[in-house]
Amino acid sequence: MPLTDVQVRNAKASAAPYKLTDGNGMFLLVQPNGAKYWRFSYRFLGKQKTLALGVYPAVSLATARKKRDEAREQIAAGVDPGEAKKDAKRAAEIAAANSFEAVAREWYDSQRPGWSNGYAEKVLNSLEVDVFPKIGPRPIAEIDSPQMLSIVREVEARGVRETAKRILQRSRAVFQYGIMTGRCSRNPAADIDAQTVLKKGPGVQHMARVKATEIPQLMRDIDAYQGDLVTRLALRLMALTFVRTTEMIRAEWSEFDEAAAEWRVPPERMKMRDPHIVLT
């Protein structure tokens, strides 16, 4: 007799595993701990085999029967359902290893040692926010230029043109890494010309340089500044040391050696990634 939902639901654990047969090779295996597993027993090429159909109640009686019937159809077509399931699992694992996100994270790990913490965080965050949700799970070899262009233009639409350009550059690097490691054969991001597809930006506006004759007045203006004291002191220190704004803003007390009259800026905060000593 075929099983009913009530029988399956009310099946109790016993001291030893036991089976409740549904028919056509399918049965419910009840374990001593109360766990219930759907199984399908079949013969293929003269060998007796068992196929796992799922765990109850995640897989209902009706769903288990559907899986059993699909397996029977495979057998009738000369396909071993157990081997077919293994092949599908292997294919899924390969696809996951070759997804854009998997390759991108592998590329990121290969480049990370040469980056500062701040830059590395920006790179990964840009991919996690704008790229992975769109194409992360897709096999990298199946992604084309129109898909990449859609991502870039969506970012640009937020009013962050430079971010869109950086995402395109980083995606190019990921695809190039994929080519080198055998996961894809072409770089669809390289086919996209940012200057052509993105709207023209206002350009970078550089501040006018201070002439030598203007320095005395600049220093007087800094000394007369009535705003935040920290800002005034930072401006004076920048004028004396010629460090970049970011190097000044991110300075930590641990970098200053009063006894040696030195300020040691670590390499990860320098543009050229070389340590720098000032105030010598």
C-alpha cells in the first residue's frame, strides 16, 4: 500500500532503523534519532543501488514521489540516476568555482598583499555592492559586454562616474585573471571604452599653486585663522612638512617620535608605498 502523509508524519523512532515502503522502489528510512530519509532502491546494469531523494519534512511525500518517477524515467532511458546526480553535483561545484565572484575573490586575494588596508577595502566593497549582486553567481565565461555595460551605466546613473570607471577597470582585471587561470577565454570588460559609453564628467579641477612670494602672507593667514584649532595646526604642519592632505588627516600619534624629532609615515599611507620620514 502506498504511504499517506499521516503515516509519514506519525512515524516514530525505534531502537533500530526501519523502512516504510511506498512502492516502485521508494521507501522512508526512519532512524533511531527520529530523522526520516527518502530513498529509492533500483537496479542498473545488474547492480542494486540506492538513490537519496531528500530529508522529510523538507522534502514532502509528493515531492519524493516526483523525484522517484524522474529517476525511473532516467533508468528507462539508459541513464543511471545516481551517477547523473553525482555529475550534476560536480558540474555545480565547477560552475561555483568558475563564477565571476569566485574568480574575483581569487584575484583580490592575489593582489591584496600589495595594497593598503584602505584601498583593499574600497576595491572589495565596490565589487560586493555593484557587481556581485548582478553577475557574481554566473560562470565568468558566460558574461558578455552588454551585461558589463549595464552594470557600469547603472552605477553612473547614481551620479558617481568615477566609481563606474573604477568598477570597469577592476572588472577588466578580474576577467584578465580569469583568462590567465583558464576560466574564460575573453575579456568582455576590455571591449567597453569608458570615454565612449559614459557621459563626460566635469574633469578634475586642480587648485592653483602658491607662489613663493605668496607664502609669507599664507602663513600669516593661517596664524590668523579663527576656526578650529586642530585645523589651524594641521595647516601649519602641512606648510612645514609638505605632506599630502590624506597623510596629514590620517596621522596617528604612534608615528611621531619626539626624542628623534621624526614623523614616520608608514608605507601603506604613502602614494608610492614607500615609508617616509619627515621632521628630521
